Amino acid sequence: MQRYSGFGLAKHALSHHENWERQWRNPTPKKQYDVIIVGGGGHGLATAYYLAKEHGIKNVAVLEKGWLGGGNTARNTTIVRSNYLWDESAALYEHAMKLWEGLSQDLNYNVMFSQRGVMNLGHTLQDMRDIQRRVNANRLNGIDSEVLTPEQIQEIVPIMDCSKNARYPILGASWQPRAGVARHDAVAWGFARAADALGVDLLQNTEVTGFKIRDGRVFGVHTNRGDIEAKTVGCVAAGNSGVLAKMAGFRLPLESHPLQALVSEPLKPILDTVVMSNHVHGYISQTDKGDLVIGAGIDGYNGYGQRGSYPTVEHTLQAIVEMFPIFSRVRMNRQWGGIVDTCPDACPILSATPVKGLYFNCGWGTGGFKATPGSGHVFAWTLAKNQAHPLAAPFSIDRFHSGALVDEHGAAGVAH
Amino acid sequence: MSDYTATWANVYDVRPETEIPAESPLAWSYHNSGRPNVGTNSRAVLRERAMLGHLILRGGAIVLDDAVRQVLGLGLPARPNSLSQDDSGERSIQWLSPDEWLVIVPGGEEFALEKRLREALGGAHYAIVNVGGGQTLLELEGEMARELLMKSTPYDVHPDAFPVGKGVTTVFAKSSLILRRPTETRWELVVRRSFADYLYRWLLDAGAEYGIGVEG
Amino acid sequence: MFHIYCPYCEELREEEEFHPKGQAHIERPKDPEACSDEEWGDYLFFRDNPRGIHHELWVHAVGCRKFFNATRNTVTYEILETYKMGEQPTITAESLANREALGSVQVAGGGQQTVGASNASVASVKGVKA
Amino acid sequence: MSQINRLKEGGRIDRSRKLGFTFNGKRYQGHAGDTLASALLANGVDIVNRSFKYSRPRGIVAAGAEEPNALVQLGSTEAAQVPNVRATQQALFEGLVARSTNGWPNVQRDLMGMIGKLGGRLMPPGFYYKTFMAPASMWMTYEKYIRKGAGLGRSPMEPDPDTYDHLHQHCDVLIVGAGPAGLAAALTAARSGARVILCDEQEEMGGSLLDSRELIDHQPAAQWVARVLEELAGRDNVTLLPRTTANGYHDHHFVTLHERRTEHLGETAPLKGGYRPARSRMHRVRAGQVLLATGAHERPLVYGNNDVPGNLLAGAVSTYIRRYGVVPGRRLVLSTTNDHAYRAALDWQDAGREVVAIVDARPAPDGELVAQARERGIRIIEGAAVLEAKGGSRVSGARVAAIDAGAFKVTGQAETLECDTIASSGGYSPVIHLASHTGARPTWNEAILGFVPGLVKGVHAAGSARGIHDLAEGLADGVAMAARALETLGVSAMAVELPHVDARRDGPSCALYQVPHEKPTLRAPKQFVDLQNDVTASAIEIATREGFESIEHVKRYTAMGFGTDQGKLGNINGMAIAARCLGKSIPEVGTTVFRPNYTPVTFGAIVGRHCRELFDPERYTALHEWHVEHGAEFEDVGQWKRPWYFPQSVDGKKETMHEAVARECLAVREKVGILDASTLGKIDIQGPDAREFLNRVYTNKWLKLEVGRARYGLMCKDDGMLMDDGTTSCLGENHFLMTTTTGGAASVLEWLELWHQTEWPELQVYFTSVTDHWATMTVTGPEARHLLAEITDIDLDRDTFRFMDWREGKVAGVPARVFRISFTGELAYEINVQANYAMHVWKTLFEHGDKYGLTPYGTETMHVLRAEKGFIIAGQDSDGSVTPEDLGMQWAVGYDKPFSWIGKRALSRSDTRRTDRKQLVGLKPKDPTVVLEEGAQIVFDPDHTIPMPMVGHVTSSYYSPTLGGGFALAVVKGGHQRMGETVYLPMADGKTHAAEIVGTIFYDPKGERQHV
């Protein structure tokens, strides 16, 4: 693999950039792999990378029906944080956070992980109780987290309306300084390049059309490019997990919903942290290019159309203008939608399935991007050892039968 | 007080017999937001008809129809989203859902009406609920009344889609209300008490460019 | 934003008047105590979540407050029919596949819904959602 | 400065009205009817901006929505600032103030430009992914500097002085675009009587007809436009919306139209009769059928230095000349692939300026316009193209050579033509944006060398929007497509006679996107594809070399198409270049997908009136005015404003919340207090099966509740978790009144309806919300009976009107239902009256209440009092993972009820049977002065290292003036079996509190006080 560095860049400039290598190969599918990953998004690519790097399993194929990182990886609002309420989710997301912190160097690809802090605003007394509860839990779990007063909030974000006259005055916030944003596409590409360098075959435009199952065991997949065999198959196909499960003959406790987001036109830097409000429902950050990236809510109906309903966008911008009245004259450039698999308890599924050898990593809802390296790391371990990683164990499908949900809905509201 | 002592349901007159000051849901709004005068250039005019009698009727159309006809002298509107009223326009009955109607009568008539309906309905399965304290009726008129509604509700208020005699429950601003069209020129808005101030402020704000005035 | 035909109000209304309530025809087990944990979990949480034709429950929340079902394509978002509680859909993934196989009908490209449920669809089994 | 480029005559501007404006601090003059762009060109302003990445000088390229460069910051005051206004779409008004969004210290002499020149080569696509990685700790510092270069314009720093609104529209046919096809379609639809909306984004309707050389009915086309518009305006079934952009096409033909109502008049909406009208208005249109007559965008050719000011689109040149009377240069070279662009040269010459040459990529062009140019003696260089523009801040020449487009090769010797303007045209891309918002994929049409829209049912495209560029055919297509739309609606179209248009024979166009250069692309001068994002042909080539093969990858890696113009000019060229590099055809590389918005829309317009005081409804009780007058502080509970506490002034000093709450609490415990409880949800339930229904939705038993009695109940979801709670009273054999939590009112009613309508329709019962009908006043405290007795005819005797009874009678002369329900643990009466009379009753209570010490209290005191009694708040002490058993409320669970009520089955799942579940307990801090933090986490072992195993948290915690210390409710693992044990709460300040697990009832454990 060609190493990237500032020096290398200068060298390439002298040769008019004629000698850049491919970031990944475009291989022909082999008949057989040790492990097949279905889904070439961030989580799938990360899984493949860690399989190769940590477990030495390099005979791996990633099957992507479109282009790498073209699903929710390309469509999210790039927020990375780990201040989750319950021990199980906090542990998983904090595991991811630690990987994020060295990811650019590990991948030799600058994923622009920017730890500019994330604040979650509280507008009601119950919001504040929930925030205290979560922050206290984070702290005892060793996750950086604190409660901010309105005065502290105002200091960090001077342009926000923190006055008492607001319809829902801001009473406080939780604050995770290590949280932030990353460059979403680069995460997929960085993992892709690194996985490819370790020998993983990244097969784009390769759509899985069925599973080869015998005696309750998976031994391969059917694809539009022919059958490919493997004794271990991991599905990491946010937005399409239900469809894959149906092919394998079982159902998941998932519903796929549209999740919308939008960006403003590029503006000179004005907001250098991430602000989220569950109560008035909007979240916002500013990219390094200057766009305000704004997340909207989930539409309530099932949808695979990668678009949602307009009132959702209206409500989101109402919330943004309520928090930031000065943005009224700023303009919205683009909106789009992703497909999120939501679980009843707003937590993911990292689990074995009724089919032996077939594993699912899904149900991340709106929280998938931030987990990318952690999800891949834990899932790779699970696939390599045919046994749930301790951090993945609580996220088994069984919990929906026993009732042992990890209910992030309960106290954390909507988890983004 | 309750001279009706049927054991099936608890029914009594919620209005005092003596003169007791009552406040419409907009009392606070009038004090707090004022009432813009109706002037010659008011192209939208708002008028509250407070303290009317409002009853919700629940039941099957077949069960209710006879009783309503007999007691109210009005047929039960069976078509969805339709509104019937008597010749004076003082008494009306509106379809709200396949088993739900709204009756509005002059204030003070509702208890007697409820009693008579209950007598007429006997042992049938139905419900009658007095909701007069929970809502008020606003009238909206003026050449820009329709455009003001267009600013506020996604429901189509074009005369082709909303002829006289229609009434619907729909979204209005960020709240909801019952919108009816009893005459060519007059619209009626039945609003819930707790949302009345919000809707009033909305109407004044959206109607400002039409010089909206409030009568009364 | 959807334009939804309410089978009770008998007209098209804006999506803002409705709330989606998930998959339709999910019947509560008649004898919950006889269910295994697995069966009970399936009833509570496991859903079809199809990509394509989906039967779903909606409520006309700001309107007649009635629950009803819709057959909707979850990819194109086309609403193929809406029908009252107790009725069965006239259009299903299977019926469409059959018709397509016969070459008589093209799968809708999306956008506008077609109609409300026809009277013929009334297979009134009172109170049964299955 | 005079308008050096303004023609003596011609154009559609009003020469009698001069308008002064300021650009980059300099005063200029234009005319009414100008756009800011036409006025700048009239004044010979070449450089309007600096480019985003390389800081290169940029000029105006286009005349409409596709303009990538001329983005300006508008506004003379801070509050009126608008970033990123496209000068080509901004009408000129008197006093307009604008400046370039980039350039330091100014656009003419820009220091960043030096960096762009020197460092440009170090900034290939994706360069930031490949560097700034070492050392890791430095990234935040690097990023700080990278961010300094971010953005185009800037946000205002003051709130918006303007307002915005929405108008909900419904129509049979929405027609987008009022060019030839759109007007013909509108006429057809209008005459048929359908409800028609016709919108157009420009200042005037007419589209391409406003600058056309062609005649309609033997007269200038604009005259036909005027006639049609007059007819349409006269019909009341037609709504005409000029200055209105269809910016988003959503499902089921819901289209948002953004109407700019005052942006042509001033930077803020001018006052009209003391009223400031909405600056812009969003029409939320529900259409039956939609006809897209959105025209086409001309594609520029991609050649070296094609970004130097003076490089324009050929069509834009014509538009500026014919519509605005502005000729944007002196000497023109036109580089084209098609006939239509020839009109730029003809118009240029008609304007009296020199056409140096027409460089036509086709070996033998032969259409009518070509013939006209030949006749005029204009030099036509065939089979050639402009390879490269010369010049720095303005074009000074064009290097021209013969090329072989197919082989991507320069085949001839280059010649440099002296000129100051290069107009280019590489063909026309139908404007397919709106159609693509619907999710329909466009398809490549080789005949017109462009994508044509994919159309879902009910959407029609007409004219140029589907590749029919010929005028006569476009008009006919408008009529035909309108007829088709009407037919779908079941309306028969009235015949519309097509006007006469002289047929014009155009020769075939040729396919050319990137012009070859003698040097390979990576070494050639920069050939810009996406001008706004500084994406070059070489960037696309590098991307494909690096393995980015999907067009989506190419776009994302290079940022192509991610600007505020969404790649209107560049996307197809970019795809063509990627296709060339990959050895594929354009459709093989992919398709181009656009998202809303077509052009950017202010947040304000999308928000409309739903901001500030109208952001969200505030719900008030009938007693709100009294609360305000008595200085209440309010708490937001759902949309309700509830009094939180009533601070009083003591010695001129306002009480703190702590002081006020302590006073209010003691008043209730010792005398009597009053709470406005009107916000509780109230549902009237009638019907013979009401009782059975309650029995199924509540966890406890209801079959034996007598008339005149009330009972507390818990409601679960079928997963066994607590959903809501409240008391329900039996009003009659078949009649109940259910109360819910304030926040749960609407959802509980819907919940009841859900079960009734979908599972148990055979149960005869009706539910009706009476939340707003009844006002509820809770009079509670030892003196409550004495106070109430003064103003009621109800017999309050403790033995006849018992705890959990309700009675009917008059209170203060008003018919009332009075419930002996207590949420404070004290003697309590909840007085319900018809809400219109509530204020009278409330005030009468106060008239009589002085001698009893009647004290109004708010939600905070209510919380303290109920917590002292161990009464839960659903949603605070429970969170969606808590069962009735966890709450220790087995007494409210009917285990032996025959029907398996909602939630029952879930209680026997393995997880709900665990004995170490978190269970509700009381906590008594060891130090009574400590009030534990709500949300504090609980541990058994305070010395454990981090991560510490947490075993629960504090759900409610208060200072109790009655108990003289802090107390709390909490959930603790296995808590019910741990009474008397000590737990620890390690806090953020480093302190660790210790507390004893106790029962949940802290006050009057036998419940004697509520029974007095």
C-alpha cells in the first residue's frame, strides 16, 4: 500500500499526480472465501479490516450491491459520541470512540475525526433529570461527560438563543468534549483501502440474491455475479437487513424507516461544536467546508425510498431557527434521506441467528455511524471466533424473547 | 342541578342557575393580545360566539337518526364531512366520524337537549358528552377569509372542494380544529379551549396583512 | 408528503392528519398465557418489514380518529389501497406478482396512489385483524 | 462609472428608472428590470468573486439559476445580511448593497490567490485524506486553519427582521415553468376549466421567449407571451406565480413553490401601511397532475482556463444582450457544438460588437443559423474548438485548434485569437431536477445528448425539459402534454390553436464535453468542470485512477456537484470525463440524481410563521390569567404551561424556588393549598362494556367499582412496562371518567381507541376527550373541608363523602363534580367544573380562603408532596423499562383477572421474573442536609474503581420541609429485598453520598391524613 503523507503529496505534485495508485482493487469474485461480509458500508468494511488485521483472516469478501459506503455511511450527519445511558451501549460506543481516536493513523487515511464536542440540550425538567442520569452513568463508566449550565452553553455557543423567552428555554445540556464529527466518506474509503491492502476482496455491484443453507447451516450466497461460498457470513446491510433476513428464512425485530438530513449553503465558520436537542428536535454542526449539517427526525412509516416527508424537514428547521434565530436568512441547499433499521429498544443487534454461521449486525437506527470502528471490531471478533464478543453479547436477538432489552429509548429519548 | 338520575350515566346541567360570570377560552387572549378593531379596510373579520352548547353524540347512525330528528328537528348528516343546520342557523349537527357527531345549539339548550335525546334513545348503545366548556366557536368572514385559511390549513378550502354545508376536522397551524362552512361568506372554526390562545394569536399574525379585526 | 384516502371520511387527506401505526393485521394472541416467551416476543417485536408491498395500520388522528389499513409500496411510496378495519386487502405482493406474470398490469412507478378500497374488498370479519 | 457595456437601446429594462447600487464598496448604476448580474456586466465589472479552493478570479458565467460563480453577500445592515445570493437571480433595487463572498483583502487583489497558485498542485482531490495525520495530536490545530478557509458568505449575526409565510394550495394541474411549452400547456389547461397553477422562477414569465430571435405569429415572441399571460390572468381558475421557484417535489404530487415576494424590492420587506409583508412565501401545493416545463440548461465546454472572467455560456450572452441590453465584452469568440448557440454571435454582431470567430466542433455545420452567420461574413472555424483561454483577470485571447472529439485529440495547429469574451455551448441538458426528486431515475437520451426525466405517474414533462428544443415543437408539446394530464383527470381539453412559428432547420449537434488539449489532462492548464467547487477535469481523472469508478464516488471524492448550484452546469461534463477515463459510456458510468432544493431556500421561508411566539402552541388552563397575575413561574409540561411555583415578595425580595416551595409545602401539610390540575387528561367513557374495557387496559380490577367511587389504576403496554397511570371514577353503571397524566392525555385516548377499534370492536363503549371541558382545582390540606364547606352544598361529612368517593353538587354556585382523591396525602378535594366557570370558582375559593391560609402551589410542591407519600410520576420514576412489580405496586395488579389484560403476559417472561431487577425504593441520605441529585447513579461499593458497577439511580429527590431534610425515590437492583442497606452515590464534585434504602412512603405511612 502506498503510504500517504504530506511529503508524498508533494512528491506526487511534482509528477502531476500521474502516479497515484488505486486505493483498492476491483477484483473478480473467487468461488470461495473464509468469510463473506454482505454490505460494503462503513460497518462492513470495518469488519473486514479487523478480520484481516486482528484475526489474520484475510480470505474475506465484502459484497456490495452498489458502491462502497453508498448507504447510510454516505447519508448520515457524521456525529460521533459515546455518552450512552446503559452500561451495555456505553461500553460498545466507548469502545468505538477509543478506536476513532487513533483511526486516521491506523488506517493511514485522514478520516478528519474532529473532537469538537457534542452537547445535548435539555429544555424541560425531565430532560434535565435524564441528562443528569446519563452524565452520572457516563462518568462512573469512565466516559467524559458533564452537565453544562445555560451560562456555560452560551459561552461555548454564543449564537444560540439561551434566553428565558424561548418557547422551550434551554435549562442545561450534557457535554462530551471528546465527541465530535468525522468525514463520513473517508471512513468508508479508509477502511476499504486498508482492508484491500490486507487482501480483502471488495466486490462492488455484487448483490446478494439468496443464501445457500443446508441443514440449518449457511455455506454461501447467491449473487448477481454467481454463487460464492463461505462457512461464515456476516450481514451488515443497514436499511436492508430485513430483506436479507427474509431471504435466510427468518424475521428480525426491525423496521426500516426514512431518516432525513439536510445542509445549508456553505457559510464562514460560525458554529464549532455539535448541538443536539431531542426536545425541539433538531441537531446541527458545521463542516470543514462551511455547510451547516442538520439532522431531521425519523419518519414514522416504513420506507426504503431514501426520502421522507416534507413536514419532517419543516419541523427540523423550525427547531433550528428556534435555537438559532440568526439562521433564518441562511438557506437550505439540499436534503436527502437514508434508510435506518430501528429496533424496539433503539439498540443494535449483533448476533448469531437461527441459521448457523450466519450473523447479523444491524438495527443501529440513527446511531450507526458513530459506532463504525467499534461495530466492525466487535463483529469481526464474533465472526472469527464464532462466539459473541463480550461487548456484543447483550445485543443478541434473544433479548426480544426474554425481555432483556437495553432500552435506550427509555431515558435517552431518541438516540442519534 | 341533576334531576336526571338514571343509573347508566351521570348527566346533569353544568351551567349554574344563577348569574355567574363565565369566561370564554379567549378571555385571557383578549386581555393579553388585544382585539384589533374592525375597520373599513378589514378584509378579514373574526368573531367569537362564546358559551354555546356543544354536545358530542356517539353511536350508530341508525340508532341516532330517529332520536335526533325527533328531538332536534334535523336529520343526522350521514355523509362524511357534512353539516346540517336549522333554518335559523342557530342549531347545527355535524358529522365527525362514522359514529360521532357534533351538535351546537344556543347556550343553555344543551342540557335539555341531552335529556330529551337520552329519553328518546332509551336503552340503545350510544354516548352523549357535553363538551361546551372545552371548546369555542369562531366565525371568520371577509374577502380574504379564505386566503387566511389557506395560510393555516392544508385542507382545500376552494369552493369546489369546500362547498357550503361541509365541515371537517383538520390540521390548523400546529394545532387542529373543526372547520365548517355554514354559508357562502362565513366560516366557522371550532377550537379547543387550551389551544384557543395559540390559534387566536396565529390568526391575528397571519391576518395582519388583511387588516384583520375582531368583533365583539 | 403522502396524500391518503381515508376510507371513513371518503376523501384524500394530507399526511399531516395521520399517524402511521406499524404493520397491519397483527392479531394479539387469543390466549397470551398459552404463548411461549418466543411466541410472545414475536407478537410484540418481530415484523415483516418488506421492501415493496406492505400492509400497514394508520390512524386518521386529526380527522375522524379511525384506524384503517393501507397497502403501500415501501419503495415507491405509492398507496395502492386503503381499507377499513375488519377488511382484507385486495392487493398483495402475491396478487401483484401474479398479475405481473400475466402481463396485465405494470407495477406502479410511484407517486400518486390509485383508489380507496373497493366494496368488493369487504370481507367483514368483525374484530379480526388477521 | 458609466455603464460601458449598456447598449443604447433594446432589452426589457426600464431605462427611465435608474437604480443606484453598491458592489464591493463601489457605487454603480443600473436600471429597473436589471438583475444584479446584468447591472454588474453593464458596468464592466469582470471579477465578481474568488473561487473556493484556489482563490482564482471569477466572473459571471450564466444568466440564471445555474450560475456557479456570482455568489454575493447581500445586505447593508447586519440583520439584513443574506449569504450566497446568486447575482443572476437577484433583481436590482435602489440601494442594493452586495459584496463578494470570497477574496481577501478584496477580489481584485487576493492574497489567497497566491496560495492557490502556489499550492494548487498540492491540492489534488482528496488531499486532506492523505495528509495532516502526523502527529495525531495536531489534527485539531490543522483543522482550525483548514476551517478558516471554509464557507462562501456569512450568516447574519442578528435576528431576521422579516417574516415568512405559507400558503396551502390545491390544483388540478401544476405547471412549472412559463416558457413556450409551459405557457402553451397553461393555456390548454386553463381553457378546459381545470384549477391551474403556473409558476416561474424568473422576474418575468416567458422563459426563453423573452430573449428569442424567433417570431411567433410574425411578431416578436414576447408579444405572444404578453397576450397569453393576459388571458391567463383574467381567468379565476388560474393562479399565476412569477418569481416562484418549484424547489422540491415530494410524494404524491406535493410540490413546494418558493415565491420571493419582496426580494426584488429591498433587502428587507418594505413596510406597507405600517405592516411588513412576508419577505417570501412557501406555497405547499398538492397537485392532481404536474407538468414540468422547466426548460434546459446549456452546458459549457470544458477547456483550459475556462474559468477566467470573460468565459460565458453562449445562451447567457444572448440573454444579456436581448433581455438586458448589455453586451458583456467587445470581441467574441464562440465555441460551439450546435446551431442554437450561433444566435449568440448574431446577437453580438447586432449589438454592434465584433465577432472574432465561431469555432464549431462539427466538421461541416449546415443549419440555417450557420448559414446566416456565413452570410454576414462571420469567420467560422470548422471541426475545431477553443483549447484554452488566455488572460488572468479577463480573457485576452482564445487558443483554437482543430480537434478530433471522438479520439479526444488535438489534430491541428493551435491559433490564438485575440478576444475578451469566449462564449461556449456544449449542448443542452433538460432540467430534470424536480422529476428526479420523486425518486424516478432519469435516462440518457443519445439523440439529444442529455438525460431526460424519469416520470412517475401523474408527472409530465414538456418541451425542452424532455429534450424538445425546437420552438414550434415545444409549443405543440405543451398543448399535448397538458391534454394528456387533463385526460388523466377526466377533463377533456379544449382545443388550443397553436400560434404560427417559422420552421427553422437546425443541423445535428455533436458530442463534446471536455475539449482535448495538446498536453494530457493532468499537465494541461486547469479545465474546470464544477466552477463553484473548483473541480477540474484532472481531478476527475485522478479520482478514476485511484479506483473511484462509480460516479457517486467520483462526485464525493472531488466534491463535484456538491455546491449551491448542485452541478447544474458541470455534472454531465463530469460524467462524460469520468466515462472517458474509464472507457465507458455516460449511461454506464451512472446517472445523475438531484435532491431538493432546486435552488437554495432560506430557512425562514421553510419555517414560515412557525417561529418565535408561534413556534409551538402554548396550552393554557382556564386559570392561566390568574397564575400570571400572581407571579407564577411556569414549567413546560408537554405543550402546557403549568405553574411551577408561586414566588412571593418577602420584604421586597422575591423568594427563591426553594423558599417558595418550602412555604407552599407547609401550607398544604398544615393548612390548605390549591393546585390547578386542569391539565390532567380526562376521558369520558360510556357504554355497557366500559367496565370490561377498563378491566382489560388497566392492570387492576374494575368490575366491582361502585357508582360514586374512584380507583387508581396502572396502564401497561403489552411488554409489561408501565405506560400511564391515573384515577378513574364510576359515574354511572355504564359511565366512567378516566384521568391520565398531563403528557399522556392524547396518547392514552389513542391507545384506548386502538384496542377498541382493532382488537375488541365487539365491546360497546365510546371514549370522548373532556380534558378541556373540565377545569380541575385541587383543594388539599387539613383545612380543605372547612374551606370547601363554606361554598358548597355537598355534604362533606367524612363518613358519607369518603376518601375515593366523588359527589356532585354546587361549588360557589357552579355545578361541580368533586372527587376525594389525594395526590398529596392530605385531605383533598378535586373540584371539577365546566371550564368557563373555573375562574369564578377559583376566585371564590380565595375570597374564603384567607382565614384558612389558602396557598396556591405549583407542580414543584406537588412533586415534593407526592414523593413524601411515595406516589410515583409515570415517566419520572418509571422509564419504559419498569413494570408495576418493579414499582412495588403488586397491590394494583390483578393477577387472577380472567382476561389476560394488557401487559400481563410479559410479566412472566424470564427477564421480568428476575429478582435483581431495578426496583423502586426510598432513599434516606445519611446526612439529612443532603438533597441527592435526581439522576445520581447508585453503587454498592463506593471504593470500586472506574468503571463502577451501577445498581440504580435516583428518580425523584427533594428537600422536605415537613421531614426537615432531603429524601429521594430511586430504583435499585433487588431493592425490595435490601431495606436498611446502605448505598452510595459518587458525584461529579468528588463527594460520595451515602443513603439508606427505605420504603417509598416517608410521610404518614398509614395514610391517615387523607382519610380524615
